[in-house]
Amino acid sequence: MFDALYISATGMQAQQLNVDTIANNLANVNTAGFKKGKVGFSDLMVREAGRLLPSQEDAGILAAENRLGAGVGIAAVSKLFDMGELKKTESAYDLAIQGEGFLEVTMPDGSSAYTRGGTFKINKDGLLATSGGFPLKANVAVPDNAQNLQIDGDGRVRVQVAGQSAPVEVGQLDLVRFTSPSALSPQGDGLYRSSTGSGDAIAGKASEDGMGSFAQGFLEGSNVKLNEEMVNLMVAQRVYEANVKVMQASDEMLGMINGLRK
């Protein structure tokens, strides 16, 4: 009975995290560039439930039957980097990446973070930066008198400068990719950091090496599918309820056993 109580408790805890993750996905269904999370489950340690009979034939059967699981645990909460739908905004500072690549961003402590695009701006230092003000690793400096920012599919950045008839190239945006992007560590605001699971960033050129290309004037939408997440939510709720019933049944049986002692 105590095993059933503990096992059902692990199931409830796991499904609570699953529901929380799904709720976060649903809350960000309209967040540009959002990547949905998915909970991975794993069974807990298996233990022997009883002694085996001396007969070799019977022992084989009991060896299979008498191994009991200890419940369910969380293997990982990972991000799924399926591409969301591109939405046209016609803003020169909106940028999406068509493909697997990420832009590298320099954080205040000098470390690197990575983004799939979004709305950019010129920060106080005159550098092309994320909406949070973090400059791109490419250090693209945009002159104060620049107009008509242009970002080509291959990452070339050009601006129109007063007194110049042709656009002036002011920088080049390159991309990186990861062996296992689902293992990247989310930092909020569309930023990610590499981890042991994701591997180090692999540098490459836009429109080459399978990195993908830039789409200026577009934002990548969330990859959350509303109907799919609603189904996942209902399943998670039903599994949670089933574990609650197991716990209630185990508690009732323990109560009956205790009553027999009186």
C-alpha cells in the first residue's frame, strides 16, 4: 500500500509539471519566436519485490513478475525548435531566420547568448541590438545619419547614408547552429545559452552550411499549436486524476487494514 501511495505521488508531481509546461505554452501562443516546451518522463529505479523460488523455470517467471517500478520522474523539460509561421510586419528592424540558425548576442558580462531573431534596434552605442539592448556579436555599427536599413538574406547589412547614391555596407550577420538545440537553456526574452547537452555553437554563413537565411520585415510566430496543446492538457489532467484515485484507493485500503487491528 505504501508503494502505491508513493508511486501515485510521483505521478501527480510529474503531471503537475506537465500541466504547468502546457499552460506556459498556451500563454505564449501569440508570442513572437516562442518555442514550446515539452516534458520528458522516465521510470524510476526498479527493485525486487520478493524472493525467487529455487526452481530455475519458476525463477525466470518470478524474475520478470517481481520487479516493481518506483514511479515516474522527469527526464527533461526541453524546447522544440520547429519553425513557427513567418508573419509579415514590413518593419526594417524585424528579422526572422528561415532555417536552423541562431544569431549570437553579446551579454553584459561578455558571454554569448543566442536568439532566433525578433525585433531589433540601435542601442545607445550605435550597434544593432536586440530589443533588450544586447548587441549582436557581429558588432554592426549603424551611423547616426543612416536611413533605410537593409538586411539581405545572406546577412549583409546596408544603409542609405546622406550624400551617397548607393547603399553603404556596414556589417555582416553570420549564424550559428547546435547539434541538439532542444537542450539549449532558455534565458527569457527569446535568448538561449548553450549547455553540455546542446554542444558548442557551430559557426557558419547565412544561406550556406544549412544555417538558413534572413527574412527582413518578418517575425517568426510561436510554434505552439493551440488544438494540440489543448489535447495534451486534457490528457495530462486525466492522468493526474487517475493518480489521485490510486492514492485515494490506497488510503482507503490502509484504513481498512488498520481497522482490522482493532
